Amino acid sequence: MAARTRFAPSPTGDLHLGGAWTALASWVVARVTEGGRCALRIEDLDRPRVVPGAQARIEEDLLWLGLAWDEGPMLQSERGELYEASIARLAQQGLVYPCDCSRAEIARVASAPHAGEDVVYPGFCRDRDPARPMRRPPALRARLPDETVEYEDGAAGRVVQSLAREAGDFVLRRGDGVFAYQLAVVVDDVAQGITDVVRGADLLASTGRQMWLARALGAAPPRYTHVPLVVGPEGARLEKRMRGVSVRELREAGLSPARVVGALAHGLGLVQADRPLTATQVVRACAGRPFVWARSGWSVPREW
Ligand code: GLU
């Protein structure tokens, strides 16, 4: 069956190797199927963080890598009406409530999150008296049931997440009117008919709530594959400022796209040897067999 995937960068800077890594993985998962398509979606909802020109530079770098998209670019900043309509649909089911808690109020009570996890909202406003005036423009939160979501991840295996304990009543629209990533990503995945979400393991914790949200919007959730992360040389956390980490920098240093793509494909576990390959050659190497993703992250080679 034709797979539909997407690559969804935030235009907050140049494409870094972590982005190229998930772009390649998404592209291969789509292209390995007959008629498969990979869409480009720009996650530009948080306007102050958007860097002018970053989208064009990301697009250039993707094309340089040979990762031409089949649809898009689709800009989230132009889809407000669709997000609003989705919130209305959730509200009709009693799944939305306003919340005027400040970050500080929540942090004081909520247990400290583990690295990469969001604070679980303690639910202060869940059953608020509607007569009580709002102290500030409220955020809108999803009212999550106390359920467990289970699924088989394409790379991470069996995943079991408690919605109440691990996600909590997450924000759909911030008090300043900005739609939250968690809402927009699900609305778009559903609207674009995405069959396979392929992304970094840093987003694994979001999956349970995203599957719940897709179902609440009347859709079957996509399949999820969370690939291990790229780390900097010698296992350090990948920092944008690190040398050899942006695709642009590697280009300017004279590396060929095939050198970069081949190394990423090898790191992902898609090919046996680290040798120069075009993205299309990676697809050919993956055809006709199930994906076996790398079990652990990949370090940017020191010589880059
Ligand atoms: N924009 C997110 C990122 O750059 C990707 C979100 C997703 O794939 O769901 O990490």
C-alpha cells in the first residue's frame, strides 16, 4: 500500500543533521512503497521563533540532499481556521476547557518532569466554576480520560502510555491565541492522510495523546516510528552551534550529498556499510524487506 509520510521542520534555523536524519527516514518509508508520497510541512505557528529566510534555506538543503518532497510546503500558520474548527469539534464532545493558570502556578504543584517530558497539568481548572472570572486570557486544554494507550512502534517496539499520568490535560491553544504543536500536528496528519509518522525518539512521549486526539477527531491514528536520535561527536547532546552539525556547513565544507546521505542511512540502520549513496539508492537498498532501525543513536563523525 502507498505510504504517505511527512517531514515537519520548524523554520527556526538551518537544517541540522537531526532534521536531515528524520527527513531521510520519512522519505525512504514513503518512497519504498509504490506510489508513496512524502509531504513537507512547515511548523511555523510560534511566530516569534521563526527566522526569516530559514524555510527557503531548509528547502535548499533538502533538495541538495536529494530529498524532494511530493506535496507542500504546507504552512501551519495558514491553517488557523482548520485548527479552530477542530477545537470546536472537540468542545462539542465536552473535551475542551479554558484554563487561566500561570506557568509558575502549575510548576509549583506539578511533579518535576523527566528530561524531555512536559509538565503534567494537575487539573486545577478542570472543574472550575464557570462564574469565576478569568484572571488572564485563558488557554484551552484537552480533557483527557484516565485511559492507557498501547501501540506497536515501528522502531521502539511496544509502547504503553497512561494519558492521565504521562500526558495530562495538554494545551490545545495558548492564552495568546497560538495553536499548540500537539493540536496542529494531529489535525494536519489527519487532514493530509498521513499513514506513517516517522520522527525522532524525542517525540515518543507525545504519541499517546496524539493518538487519542486523532480518535477524538474521528480519525484512525497513523502508524508511528520513532527513530533513535542523532547526537553530537562523542555522544554529546546535539547543539545547533556545534561544528559540523548543520547541513549547510557540511555543504560549504565540500562534502558531497551522497557522503552525508550514505552516512545517515548507515546510522539509521538502513544500509550495512557507510558509503556514499543517493537517497534513491537508499530506497532501492530498503525495498522488499521490513525496516530494521538502528537500536541506538548515531554520533556525528568527528571529522565532519
Ligand atoms: N517540528 C518537529 C521537530 O522539528 C517535528 C514534529 C513531528 O514530527 O511530529 O522536531
